[in-house]
Amino acid sequence: MAYRVLVTDDIDADGVALLASEPRLQVDEVPTLPKEELYARIGDYDAIVGRSATRVSEELLRRATRLKVVGRAGVGVDNIALDVATELGVAVINAPAGNTIAVAELFFGSLISLFRHIPRANESMHAGRWDRAQLLGAELKGRTLGIVGLGRIGGEVATRAHAFGMNVVAFDPYIPDTRFQSLRVRRAPSLEALLGEADILTVHVPLTEETTGMIGRSEIGRLPSGAIVCNLARGGIVADDALAAALDSGKLAGAVLDVYVKEPLTGDHPFRGRPNVILTPHIGASTAEAQHNVAVEACRAVRDALLSGELSRSLNVANSEGRDWSELRSAIVVAQRAATIARAILAGQGVRAVQRLTVRYGPDLAGAGEVLASAAAVGALEGVLESARLNMISARSLAASRGIEIAVTESSQLAHPSGVEVSLAAGMQELAVAGVAPHAAAWRLTRIGGFHVDVAPREVLIVLTNHDVPGVIGHVGTVLGAAKVNIAEYHQARLAQGGEALAAITVDPPVSTEICRKLLEIPDVLTATIVRFGASVAT
């Protein structure tokens, strides 16, 4: 299958070349398009790769009926309607690591420029003056650097701060203690505690509902007098009015800004003309190396998402907590297949509206719970929901819209440490299907309800229940053979001799629905369910 990719906003040539080298990708490289022209063209593409100049709005996404992936050659996704992309099952991929060094270096370049009055010194020298006596500066050594957000960029800033002899303290409730320890950064118990001792405050967090205006009047008021506030992350994290007021009052000695609420910065903006404020025009990632890195990183992720379904880099897919998706492929397939089987069997019993989906997984799959829940949601909705956009990205949202509650728990009570169990429930009826995924290349389904099985169905599975009496297996084989249905695996299980038994039969397609009627005509066959699987979410 071939895919069309639209590349815009002057993406680095090496990134474009990476896409163009794939025979199954047709790449159209165009300049940044006006909105109307982009709207007219977007319906022809499976992916779009750009930077901040192209706005991927709700209207654009809804016009992009083929779109599977949005690639952002950079960190921020403010220009992308992420919630709509999630609803539509469109993966949104950025390049979080490519500009890390560039931003960290700009931070220290700007900070040193402020402390040593480099812009004023340079201007005076070019003007023919020698203002040495007026340019007494200060040193970074011995000062306390307070970092909000100890992710990639915050970590690089911390590493370089040690080289300047600074004391480094950070606040980040989402980062484990081990990272603080490895970076030799003291952990602040709260943002308020951090503010109380930060001579220099820098923020390295995304712009979200939680972080918008997080450094306002109250927070700046907690800083020591003469502190410096730096924002090279996103405009709006530091409140403009609070920052301006603190600079006017002398509470702050200065500020370093590379990002703004509205860009480009207007000519009459109150931050302009202040000698104690270093202003740069959002150039944190504007190095040749960074632009190359983010382009290659984003294009590689877009390629992998299109050609192999690799979604671990997608911002709007479930978090795998650092687990490599290549390790989880088999477990993802088990979760999807198990949910599909449970849904089909319940439907055969007259249960149409599933109310609860529960996923349990073994300790060897620690961290994969949310990913497995998304895969199970795909299986639960597959064939029920008429949506071409049903995938790992949209499944949780679509399940919630249908009132399906989803629960995920790690359990040591499963039969295997790499086990996955999916339960679907409606009212008083519930069915659990389980399997194991011992490694990336192997998986098996091991239980359907109370029956232990051992099958790995790929496209079609027939599930029968019958009385445990002689001759049933032979009759089933005869019916399938007469219909020219080839059996790949046949597993018969029973709870007790002479009681009820279950057969899980993996067969090759095609299989008509008429097969069920013929199987039910066999004496002692109680139920017959044909389970058809969609394309694996992991391949």
C-alpha cells in the first residue's frame, strides 16, 4: 500500500530525503500554503509534516479524510488541534529531543548576556564608545538555579549549570527521584519551596491548562528580591502582566524571554526597550543542528507510523511509560484479540451494549497498562462501531462516548508474568479472555471464560460450546471440510468429563455466516460463534 505525505514549512532536506527514500511513500514538498489552498489539497494525503507556520486546525483535520499522521518538526504542538486529532484517530508526532541542546545553550548564552551586559557592551563598542566603567557585571557561580520541569531540556540545563558552579534545585512532580539523583539536582517538595530560594528561575514545561499562568504575581512575589525569571518554553507560562509589574517595581533584576503569548511580538510591547530584559524572537531551536535533528526525528517517526503502525512516538496515544513498543507488540495483539473474542461471544448471547472493559496484566508488562487498554478498546469496538478512524489513538475516546468504563490493573495473580486478561461486562453478564505474550515474536490465547485453550488466531476463529461426548470433533471437521474451510488449529477443552466443552478453532478465510447454522445442526453443539479480526493494531 502506498501513502502520500505532504511536507511543508521548509523541513530540513535530510528529513525529506528519509521519507522520499521509501518506495511506498509519495512525498510532495511544498512551501507553506495559504489556508484555503491547504484545505483544498489535504484530502489527498495520509500524512502532513510541518513546523509552526502551518496551523493544523479542527477544520483542516475534518477535511483530511485520509489523514493518519501529523508530524511536527519541533517540540510544541500549539498549532495542532490535538483533541480533534485524537477524536479522529490521527497520530500527532513531534520531535522532543532534537532541539534540546540548542535551547539549553541559548538559555546560558542569554543569561550570561544579561549578567555581563553583553548587548549594551557590543552596541557601545560599535558606536565608538568605551563604556567599561558602566558595564560591571555579575557571575553565575554560587547562585541557585531553580528549574521548573526536569525533562529533556531541564535536564540539559541542570547539567550545564553544574559546570558554572551553580546550586541546582528543581520542581517536577512527574519525574522520579532517580532522575534527580542522576542529574545531581536537589528536589524541591513544592513549587512554593522552589521559588523561595531561586536566584534564577527557568521554566521548561509544555503549555497546558495546568501550566498556563503558573508563574503569576503570587509566585513571582515568593522569589528573592533581585531574582531573574527566564522563559524559553512557551509564552503564557509566565504571566506577562505580573512579570512587567515585578520589573517595574524592582522586585526582579531582569528577565530572559524567547517566547511570547502572541508572536511575533508587537512593536509597542512593554518588554521592548528594557535594558534588563534579554529578548530573542523564538529562536530556541534555530540552529542548523537542531533543525536537522528535529526534521529527521519527526520524519522517521512519521515513516514508522505509516509503514509499520509504530505509534509509541504519538503524543495522543496511550503512554507506555518508557516501554519500547517493539517489546509490547505481542501483548497488544493479545489484548485486542481477547477483547474481540469476548465481544463476539457476548453478542451471540444477546449482549450488545458493553458497559465495562477491564484489563489485567502481569508484572513483566509493567508500565504497559494504558497501551493494552487502548488495544482492548479497539477489539471491543471492532465490527460494532462504524468508524474508519477506530485505532489505538481514538479507541479510548470512542469507548467513553459509548459509556464504556475502562479499568486497568497490574496483577501478580495471572497464570503468567507476561499474561493479559481482558474482561467485558454488561449488567450481570461478564466474559474474560486471557493470553500470554512472553516476548515480542510470540503470543497465545490461553483462556476463554473458564476454559483453558492454546491458540493464536490470525484472521478468523470459530468458538464452539458442546456437550463433551464422542464424535463432536469429527462432525465439526466434516462440516468445515465440506464448506472448504481449512483448519489451522483446533483446541478442545472441557471443565469435567461429560460436561460442557469448548472448541477454539483457528481457520483460514473465507468463512460464511452459513457455517454457524450448519455447525448448530450437529447434535450436542450448543453455540457457535465466528470471530473475525481486523488488522492488528501492532502491525
